[in-house]
Amino acid sequence: MTGDLRRARQLARLAELAAPDRTTVLLGDFNIDRTAVATALGPDFTIAELPPASAPTRPRTSGTKSQFIDHVIVRGTRVQDASVVAVDGLSDHNFVRATITG
């Protein structure tokens, strides 16, 4: 997702492309926090909850932007056991993993 005014249209398009009669898994860098993604996609989608003590998905040393911008999102199935794996500088983002069931 871009970090500008196109984001709302991008999220709306993702929701549109996710056919209601098919299981959907969306994942990646959304550049916004979990609450904003949930609001944009609507109640039919579930965004994986990370444990409270998780490492940030996008570590930063400055600025006010969310450090939890990478998400695993599902519709028509369940997501559980989400966690962040620190990559110690291999990328500017840490890995996010989750179990998809159902």
C-alpha cells in the first residue's frame, strides 16, 4: 500500500477483488496500523492480532508512524498464532507469521 491518498482506493479495491464466496488471505506491508486496515476493509475481514509484547513489524528509531504496519488478513477462514520474528537487519521489516486454518 502506498502512504498517500491512494491508500483508501487501494484497500477498497482489495476488498472488491476478494470474492465473498472464496477464502481470502491478504498479507504484506499496508503502511498503516491494524485498526485503520480493519476500518477500511470492513467487518467481513479478520486481521491477525499480534501478542502485546511483539517486536515491531517495521522497527523505527524516529518519527510518529506506527511500527506495526505488516498484516495477515483473512476472510472465510481463521488466522491464529500470529507472531513477529526479528530478522536482525536482514530487511527493514521483521517477518510476520501466522497459522491459517479452516
